Amino acid sequence: MASLVRSTATHWRLAAAVVAFGLAITVAFVLVYFQPQDLFINHAVDQARPARAVVVRQGSFHSGEHATTGVAQLLGLPGGLTTLRLAPFRTSNGPAVHVWLSEAAPGAPNGTVADSAHLDLGGLKGNTGAQNYLVPRTADLGRYRTVVIWCERFSVTFGYAPLTRAATGSGASDGPTFRFSEGFRVHMSPPQSA
């Protein structure tokens, strides 16, 4: 009888150890893959606006799966460079969050956004603050209608900003003209003397 009690107790200890090990593996997987702790951590970025930048297209952010605010601006720079600037920007932190220029219509469902052609400008530098993303010279900016903050891990839009042409006079003047390969013309004012 004592042998049977010891055998049963050993089985219970072994079962408890297996359950504890399985639970530990599950918790480790959730923390590594889903990264729920990121929802409570802010990564602030404060990059300066590029000098002599002129707004070519812009739009205000709308929330997707997470509250997202701020403004997205495509900035034309001397020499034919283009930068996407997000400022003042705020969204939730998360795993594998990227900045896309997308052909998808603003507010499109996640499946449509995932299936639409896009240009991945890289991982989100921070979930708050001002940040700049260099757009490749070969990009055909006329095809992209929306800036999308996209979570690759869960295939969801954190937020999006519809891009529209900048209003006439937003940085334009009688200064020198730069012609971009994407078909945009940007007028830049000469520097003001003090």
C-alpha cells in the first residue's frame, strides 16, 4: 500500500513538473512573439526636419487598430531626394511595425492593404516623436496614395494618412525650381538674409 501511495505521489509530481514546464514555455513564447510588454513602453524619436525641405504631399493620420495621430509629409529636398516625415507622431508600440507608402485607399481593410503594392521604408523608429525616412530615388511616388503604419507580425494597420498634394504656396515661391524624377515640381525660396 505504501508503495502505491509513493507511486501516485511521484506521478502527481511528474505531472505538475510537465504542466509547469509547458506553462513556462507558453509564457516565454507569448513574451517573445507577441511582445505585449511593448504596449506599455514608449520609444521617443526627435529627428530634425531636413533643411530646405518643401512639402510635396501630406496628410493627417487616422487610427487603425491602434490610436494613431500626427501628420505625414513627403518632403522634396535639393538634389532630387525625397523624405517622408512623421511629426508630431504618436501610435502604440508593437512588434515588427513598419512604415509603408501604399497604393491602398485610405482606410482600406487590412487584407486589402496587405495585398496592395507598397514601398516598405523600414521599421518604425519610434512610436512617438518626429522621424524621417529616406524614399528611394527610383520610387514612383505618383502610385502611392497612403502612408501606412503596418504591423507585419499581425498583418494590421496601426494607422494611416491619406496623401494629398500640398496647397499652393506651402513653401513655393519664385525661387529656384527642382524637378524630381517622379514628376513633382518644387519651387524653393532663396535663403532670407538676416
